Amino acid sequence: MQDTQTSPVSSDSRPFSVLPAPRQSLLAARRPGVRPPQDVRQTCVLMFVTAAAFAGLAYQAWATLDGGAPAPVVRDLWVQVVLATLVPLGLVALVVPVRRAGYVLWRAAQFGAVVALGVAVSALNTAARLADTPMLLVALVVALLAIVTNIALWSTNVRRWCES
């Protein structure tokens, strides 16, 4: 036969260091009540402005399609319309996590900014092949804003704000 021995029952509760930490939401503020630095606030505004410029690019690509684009670039323009519509949605969705210092979603915002830069370069290429001045101007503005957004997300106080 086996002897069974029970553990002594303690009236003390378990120490808090043993309990697992509560899970934090990806959108939860990491520093509640602390105002983000000015660089972070400016980067968030810049992301909104860049999203608006991408909406303008989508409109310009749509107008070029509507005006009768040459057959070899129709598919490229449709891709441009779709991407220039999706990129601002991603940028706007990731503004709040950057402001709230969410590390994982800040990295996603960096990835989104790199994708935005690729879409802007693609728009410049398409506009140059079409020799369409209005689209070239819009694509140039979008490319400049995408470059500045990438610089802001990768090399300013945003990095310190989201990493710590």
C-alpha cells in the first residue's frame, strides 16, 4: 500500500510574484497619463497627411483610367488604384498604436511605411511611362511624404517612445 501525504494547507495566499502578469492589449496605452513627445505627435499627424495624399493618388489613377489609358498600362493603373486605397487604410489604422507606444504595431507601422514607399515609387514609374504630368505631380508629393514618414518612424523619438 502507498502512503499518501497531503501538503499542509496554508492560510497565506500565494505571493504576487508567482502570479502571471496580466496580458496587455496591443492597443493599450503603455504609459497611461503620459503625453507623448512632440516627435511622436508630429509623426502621427504626418501619417494622416500621407494617407490623404495616397487617397489623392488613388483618385488620380482612377481619373487616368476613366480618361482612357493606353492598354499596356491599364493593369498597372488598376493595381495602383487598389494599393493606393489600401495603404492609407493601414497607415490610419496604425496611428493610434504609435501614439500609445505599442511596440509590435509600431513595427507594423514601419513595415506599412516601407510598403507605402514602394507604392509611391511604383506610381512614379507608372506616371513616367504614361507621361502624365498631373499623375506625376501627385506621385511625387506622395513619394516625398512617404520618405518623410519612413524617416519619422525609423529615426526619431518615436523609436525611443515605442521601444522602452
